[in-house]
Amino acid sequence: MNMYPIQGPLAKQVPLPTVKAVAMGVENNSGPIKATLADGQLCNGTWSSAAPRIGAVTTGSLFSLYGGAVYGSSVTTGIMPGVNKGQAFMTCNRGTTVDAEFYTGSGTASGYGIAKDSAGNVYKMLF
């Protein structure tokens, strides 16, 4: 997956740095995830995705905080058959943490999401 900075210190860099992340075990509902940040930090963590039920965005979620104008799309709530909601969390070797929320199509490894790191960067995620 690619993570593109859309807000924060990295979003001001030219050229825009792209963070590459790899989620393993995508044929399951959870697994390990790893990434290398723009400054070379190595990050490891876990991702998890729920079976499609009701897609709701609550106050305090990354989609509610950064959807719309910052992310570039609106967020719809309600029953979303065939869409899985997931989360990921990584810790990096120099203390940075990365929190992510994403949606994938059922039975696919394709999706989109939003991530935020503890250094103030917000990322658009595409995979």
C-alpha cells in the first residue's frame, strides 16, 4: 500500500515522499503490517478488518476528523454490504506510532484509508 502525506510536515516537502507499507496475510481478517517512514524509521504492527456489517463513522475516528476537505471524499454511514472496515497500528524503531483506519472490498486486497502518525502527519492510504 502507498501512504501519501496530505497534512503535516511531510506534506510540505517537494517532492512529496511516499511511504510504502506491506500488509501480510490479506487472505485473512488480520495480520502483521510493516512500513518504512520517509525518515527511514522501520515500523511494525498489526492490521485487522471486520466482516461487512454496518459502516459507521463515530466522533473521534480518523475518517470523521480528516474526511471531507482534507481527505477529498465524503464519508457515508449505514449498511455497506461488501465493504470491510479495518484498523492498523504500528510502532516504529525511533518512537513514532502510526494509527490507521481503512475500508476494503470484501474478498479483495484493494481499498483506501487514512493514517496519522505521532509526528503530526496525516496520510491518504491507497491499496
